[in-house]
Amino acid sequence: MSEQNTNERPILRPIEQHTTAAWANIEKLKEISNVAIPSELEVWNAKEWVDSNQK
């Protein structure tokens, strides 16, 4: 029998869809850390989505 590494997994596509994320519409970046700052509209849209999808 051939030995197989049990830790190896096939590479799968990510489940998350980041196209509608608040940071997808980047307004600016912080200088030193390069953190994306979304526009105010995108933050509002993300909050609305979270509020409407609460359990």
C-alpha cells in the first residue's frame, strides 16, 4: 500500500463571496497599515444586511 499524508486536502474554491462585502468598494487605504476603508454607503449597506439577517 502507498502511504498518503492524511493532512493533505484537495484545494477547493472558497465558499465566501466577497463581491458584495463592504470593503469591496474601497474609498481609501490607511497609509502605514494599508487597511481598506469602505465608503460610508457601503458601511450603511453592510449594517442593513446584518440587521435584516439576524437570527
